[in-house]
Amino acid sequence: MRIMIVGAGSLGLLFAAKLAAYCERLTVITRTREQAGELAGQGLEFNDADGCQKLKQNESLEFGYFIEEEQKAAVATNSKPYDYIFLMVKQPAITKELVDYLDNHMDERTYLLCFQNGMGHEEKLGEVIDSHRLLLAVTTEGARRDGFTRVSHTGHGVTYIGSMQHSEEIDPSAHFLLVELLGKAGFQSEMSKNMDVRIWSKLIINAVINPLTAIMRVTNGELLNTTSSMSLMEALYQEAYAVALAQGVALPDRLWESLLGVCTATSQNHSSMLQDIENSRPTEIDRINGSLLAIANKLNMKLPTHETVYLLVKALE
Ligand SMILES: NC(=O)C1=CN([C@@H]2O[C@H](COP(=O)(O)OP(=O)(O)OC[C@H]3O[C@@H](n4cnc5c(N)ncnc54)[C@H](OP(=O)(O)O)[C@@H]3O)[C@@H](O)[C@H]2O)C=CC1
Ligand SMILES: CC(C)(CO)C(=O)C(=O)O
């Protein structure tokens, strides 16, 4: 299979490191020449519970870049199109220029798989990309990038893949090979016909874990250590759950237990929002807690705890 990964951050490098051995061609696209150069020169270092591994650029693994400001891109030319492009950037990075770049690398058999926390990605992408070629993914895998070329797998999770608006049109068998490939690489993955439920479930999990870890500067696991942080988690959870119910979303029965399970499975992880704060980058708070607040506002619902954490993260940004 031929895959392009756009975004060489925590998740992008994790998937690149684990998929490389199983792809006919894997291209990783960074945002800077420097990172692509270091990856090509030094290789990609991957750490997990089994130890450390280094992947060198070779005929099936290559590193390129797309510099939006200069409209400059470099990737080895190759006549065969990609089967999948994995979009692994944060939501604010999905600009018109990036979407055009993605579109230019797709033909009629390429699917774009957008990994997301929060909401609103498919609207931005759908303006250019044909909705039948657009797949969404949510994952509870945990990853942390250290420097340009090193990534650690900080927690195992599940990855769900499907489409938002056209779920009934998605033929899961069409993506059997992708699910099989992800499985071989060590990612538990499933096609889902209920992506709205998956996206809402993940949204709620992120709307609880991410702002609290970013504000308190703790790992996901440390949230479980005190009754005060557990009370905050519960308050955020209850408020978000009420919004989903009011929207008519049939959330899974044991979502609270799943949320606690994510904290345990990724206990050493710095959430993506904490990583953003630590690196002085804009966070995805607008797409996560901000999305919930916007929906609640339309429904005349008040979410005082979400409002507070939203403002605190904005202040930290
Ligand atoms: N980290 C985690 O454990 C998890 C993350 N997620 C979600 O996955 C997505 C990716 O998250 P994560 O990997 O943590 O984010 P990171 O910020 O670590 O990585 C995003 C990467 O995208 C790069 N990028 C930004 N713009 C462009 C562009 N125009 N072209 C190419 N690359 C670009 C950034 O480059 P640069 O570094 O140069 O700024 C960065 O390396 C997010 O939606 C996140 O919410 C979901 C589950 C877990
Ligand atoms: C699953 C979790 C909470 C892992 O840290 C995540 O999605 C994130 O960090 O954004």
C-alpha cells in the first residue's frame, strides 16, 4: 500500500514509524525543510515498551516537506498515486493552501483520512475534497514527539475510521486492506458506521482530559490521583454529556469508564493540548471545548465548567 502522512508531529511520526515496514511506499511530509532534512539524514527514532528502533530513509520510506508560506513542496516524483493520505495536523493548520496541496496529491482512487480531535474538520476539507474520498479517523493512541526525529508511543488505544455524512455509502470492505495494514503495524482499528457517535465520544474524552492536563500540567494518568481533579473531570463530563443528549447523539453506555480507561492506558502521556502549551503553540481548545460551548449556546444551555477551562486555556495560550 502507498501512504502519504502529512504532519510529522507526535501522531504522524508514531504512525510513520510503525507503518513503514508494511508499506510499498510511505512518504512523510513535514512543515519545514529542516525537519525533513534531519529525518532523511539521521532517520526516525521510535521508542516504545519494547525498546528503541531507528528507521532510515530507503526506497520505500521518504521524507518531504510542504512550506505553505513559500508555496514550496518537495517530494520525490513518482508516477503511482497514493492509496491513502493521512492528515495528521492540528485543526488550525488546515488552511486552504494545505487542502489544495492535499488535493493535488490525490487522484480518483486516493482517500484522504483525517485524524481529528474535536469538530469541524470535514467542513473545511469538504470545500475542496470530494466527500466520497474523505474519511475521518479518531484514535485514542497516545504519542509524544521529542525533537524533530524522535517519537515515543505513550499509550495504546483504538482507531475508528468512517465518514461523517455518508456513513451508509461507505463500504467497509473497500478499506479492509487498510484496517489489516494498521492491525499488522500494531494499531487496533475498526471501520465505523457511527462516526458521529465516535467523534462525539472522543470529543467528550478530549474536552475532559485535554484542558485539565494543560491547566494543571500533569500527565493523563495523574488526573486520576486526586478527588479534586476527579470532581472537575466529572463536572466537565456531565455538562458535555448533557449537550450530546440534547443533540440526540446516542452515546455509548460506558463512556465515563472508557474515559477513565484512556487516562490509565495513556497514563504517562502529555495530552496533545499540554504538549501545545509546553511548546507555546496554539491549542485545539476552540475545536474541542469551544465547539461544545457553541452548540450549547445555540441550545440555550450553560456549561460553566467548560467555560472556565476554555478561558483558562485561552489565557495560557
Ligand atoms: N498526540 C496525541 O497523543 C494525539 C493527538 N491526536 C490528534 O491528532 C492530530 C495531530 O496531533 P499531534 O500529532 O499531537 O500534533 P502535533 O502538533 O504534534 O503535530 C502536528 C504536526 O503537523 C505539522 N504541520 C502543521 N502544518 C503543516 C503543514 N501545512 N504541512 C505539513 N505539516 C504541518 C506540524 O509541524 P511543526 O512541528 O513544524 O509545527 C506538526 O509537526 C490532532 O488533531 C490531535 O488532536 C489524537 C489522539 C492522540
Ligand atoms: C487520547 C488523548 C487524550 C491522548 O493523550 C488525546 O487524544 C490527546 O492527547 O489529544
